[in-house]
Amino acid sequence: MNWRRMWTIAVKEYVQFFRDRRTVVATVLMPLIQVVLYGYLSSDVRYQPTVVWDLSQTAESRQLLDTFTNSQYFRIAYHASSMHEVVSRIEAGQALAGIVIPPDYAKLLHRKESPEVMVAVDASDATAARTSLSVADAIGRSVSGTLVVKQLKMNGLPVPKIGVDVRTRAWYNPALRQEVFIVPGVLALVMQFTMTFLSMSTIVRERELGTLEQLVVSPIQPWELMLGKMIPLITIGYVNVTAILLLSVFWFGVPIAGSLGLLYLTVFIFFFTTLGMGTLVSTIAKTYIQAVQLIQFFLMPSMLLSGFIFPVAAMPPVLQWLSYLVPLTYFLTIVRGIIIKGVGIEYLWPQIVLLLLLGLAVFTTAVLRFRKRID
């Protein structure tokens, strides 16, 4: 073995590697980004936004709500004036739990009876719902135990049958089946990866095959080129979506509770966004390998920040703000809202509008970056 020749080859590889700045940045930064994200992400949901309908409005009911707040799993974000408002807040995704205190709550406690308090939890995410339901049951037992001790200290009588009867409800997914939460999310994630990688090779493939020269001398406009490449990909995407929906319904038993037409409409908006992102990367990268490295900066953080694995509510504030820049965050809310909750556009229009604006911004940027020339 000639060590000098081997070292010469090694030096050449070092020089070639560090000459490609995109590869250097991707190789060094991507592991660091993943470590930071995984270090801060958690599946332990705390401070879940909660809507409260307190019909008692007494010191006793406020003490009960303080107990829920002090558990650090519930954060009172809204005060409702009707049951319809409680349902609306949860259906819109503004609240993940609802607490309803009856009007005779304090009166029943003073009569040494057990008032019923309803705690409804959005069970779209079965894992988070189990935690919330367990904590609510524990709070009911804790408050009941405190009341029992208080009565014993007052009169030394046998243990009275007094306490708070917390009746928990799991909405939208009563059986707490994990696949009901996972399958709609997988649909969104798979479509993001598939459509992004398909569109990513558009301009890169033209450049590597040498066919970009034909586009240079043609009268085709950038918008026409981009849309012409996207239409077949959108058709393929709809075929995949239909296959996934059929599999989820007939194999996993996940029914579609909402409008199928609205779902397909929002899928088109999401395709527009993901295809635009892949096309944008293809206008930046000169080779397919560079494109794959660049797209990782988008796909991996979006999977972690969107709420697919880790609830957004459990993230630090900085990561929550970053999640608002990820199209998958809005599409997951839309897909789960339609398939699991059965809600309509009256609740989902903010997410639909934001997803559309992101798609327009990404697609416009991709077109502006495209140049009909060979670098």
C-alpha cells in the first residue's frame, strides 16, 4: 500500500467536500438541528387550553377550577356562556378540554352530596387524551378526599359520602384508538414527502439530462413550465390520497366523519404548497444529491414541529412560533378536523387561508427564482 497516494486521494476528497458549501452546511447543521428539536420536544402535554362553563359562580367552583389549573395540565383559556360555546371551542381546536360545573355545585356540597362535574377532552390525540382524562379523575378523587378530611375534622363523625363526581368524556374518539389519530396524520405526512420529492427533481432532472437547453430556446414562460410539470404530479397525488383513504376506512376502520369534498379541496391546496417547495429546491440545487440535502432542512423539522408526533401545545414558545411557518401544521389540523371531528369550513377556514397564503408565497418564489438558462 502506498500511503502517499492514499493521502493524496484523501486530500482531494477533503478539498472537493469543502468546496461544495451546500453539502458542508447540510452535513454540519442538520444533525445539530435534529438534536436541538428532539431535546426540546415532548409528548407530555401540559397547560392544555381549556374552556370552562361555570354555572355555579361560587367560591367552591372557583376553588375546583384552581385545582385543575394547579395540576399544570389544564390552562383556562376561555369562559363560555353556553354548552354550544364549549362544543364550538373544542371543535375549532381552540380548546382541547372543556369543564362544565353545574349551577347547584356549592349547594350540593353543603348538603353533603356529590355534584357532577363534566370534563370533556378532545380525544383526537388518544395519547394526550388519556393523560388528561387520568388527571381529571385524579383531581376528582383529590378534591373528594380533601372534603372528607374537612368533614371529619369538623365533627368527628364517620366518613360522610361527600365528594365531587368528575364525569370524564372522550369526544370524537371514545374508544381512544391510537390509529384514529395516527392514520390521518400519516396521510398528510406521506403526501408531503411524496409530492415534495416528486417535484424536487423537475428542474434538476432537466439540467442533469441536458434537456434544459431545449427549454431555453422555447417560448415557454416560467409559470407555464411550473404548472405543466405540477399537473401530472397532482393527478398522481390524488390517486395516492384516494388509496390511503380507502385503506384507512376499510382496513383500519377509521371513518371519515366530515365532508369528503372539503377534504379533497384542501388536499389540492396542500399539494400546491408541497409541490411549490420541491420546485423551489430544484431551482436552487444543481444536482439531485444537493436537492436531497437541501430538502431535509424542510422535511425533517416540519415533521417534528407540525404536531404529527409531538403536540404543538407541549413545545416551548419559540418552537410553537416556528410551527406556524410549517404548512404541515395547518394541514394536519384540517385533515384531523375533517376525518376525526367532522367539522366544516366554518371552523377550519383560518387554517385553510393560511395554508393557501403559504402555498402562493412558495410557488411565487419558485417561479421568480427559475431562469431559463444554463448556469
